[in-house]
Amino acid sequence: MAKTWKERSILPGFGLSMGYTVLYLSLIVLVPLSGIFFKTATASWEQFWRTVTDPRVIASYKLSFGASIGAALINTVFGFIVAWVLVRYRFPGKKIMDALVDLPFALPTAVAGIALTTIYSKNGWIGSLLEPHGIKIAFTPFGVMLALTFIGIPFVVRTLQPVIEELEKELEEAAVSLGAYRLRTFFKVILPPLLPALLTGFTLAFARAVGEYGSVVFISGNMPMKTEIAPLLIMTKLEQYDYAGATAIALVMLVFSFVMLLVINYLQWRTSRRMASA
């Protein structure tokens, strides 16, 4: 019997589509990542261990991952507030504010780094106001976190917006009519359906921040053991033609990021499953 229109697949069948998928992911993702492992394998274990445990490298790992996690957490909290305001309220200039959220996507990261450095340096518009109070942003770890927050905010906002739009206001009104306070309504009615999206936004913001280079290299000051990020060390190794050392640092970042993303995705899966069974 001939297939009806609804039964026909718009795209090619599963076999052909799966073949294209595997080929595309292999060329774009798997082959480049496998190159990191193969190039690192050209160095001996002693050379690899000496490279990745160097105090300067460890300090860069702490700053890169610590600032990325901090920026992702900040974006999760304030990105939720921004998304909530853009969805639930009407006010003059709403479309302009909504468009500004995507600005970090379109703005070259180097331009963002220069702009942030100019504004938050001790002679900048904001930095000059903070300097008398002993608060320094540019050329400090706080500056690194600021840059990573800037480039990560769109991921959280755009992930949360469609989920907030689908929330039923009737549930919130019912909770209030039953005497629930605002905090109780938030934690019992609003937060549970948003939690998977929040975890997704956090994951995307963290993944974007951990490998960021352009916006950080200017505002960080690149001081070894203080404000030097791991991607900068990788670039330094490449400029010195130490390819095995560069890939060794990249390999540690890759493994750590993969494990962390795996844990976050597992938590997201558990949360979604718990909500589905509730």
C-alpha cells in the first residue's frame, strides 16, 4: 500500500539522514577533537604531566573554570530576571531591550573586551567611580568574570524566554488564592517547570565562557599566576611551536569540561524525569 502524505518523510530516510549526521559530526567535531589526543600522545608521560601540573598552568585552570562557573551562575540568576521581565511585562523600549540581549552574539569578542576594558579601567567611566573605594575591575579576576558574564547572558535569556511564555498564569493565581506567599509560589509553582531550562542555560553559558579568549585577553591584563587564562597559555604554546604542550593543556580542559557537562546533563535529565512522573 502506498504511503499517505502524512507517512512520508520530508527529509531522506533514517539511514541516509543518519549517515549524513555521523559524517558531519565526524568532520566538524570528532576528527578535530581526536587530533588533540593524537598530538598529545606524541609527548611522553613525564612531559605531559610536567606541562599540565605546572603552577602557572594550574593557576590558569583555576581562573578559567572558576570564573566560568561564577559567570554562569550570575547569568542564571539575572538572566532569569531579564527573561521574566521581557515576557511578563510591557513597557516602552521593550523591543530595544530585547534586541540588546543578542548584542554579545553579534559583537566581535575583541571589540567587547576593548570596550569593557575602557569602561572599567581606573580611568574609565565606571572604573573611575569605583577606584576611590578601592574596587578594581579591569586587570583583575573580577574583570575576567565580567567579560564572561557579558558574553554568556544571551544563552540564559533565550533559553528561558519560550519556557516562561508557556507557563500558565492560572496556576500562579490559584496558588495565591489559596494563600501561598510570593516566595512559596515561586519555589513551588514557577521554579520547578523552569529548572530544566535554567540548567540548560547554565550549561550553555558555562560552555561558552570556558573557552572564551577575545573578550578576556584585554580586560584580564594577562598577568601570570593572577589573571592569565588557560586559552591564552594555549596560544602562547602555539606561538612557541610547542604543539604537544598546547594540546596537553587543551586536553585537560576538554576532559574537565566534558565531565562537568555530563554531570549537568544528568541532573537536567533527572529533573525532567521527576517532573514528568509528578
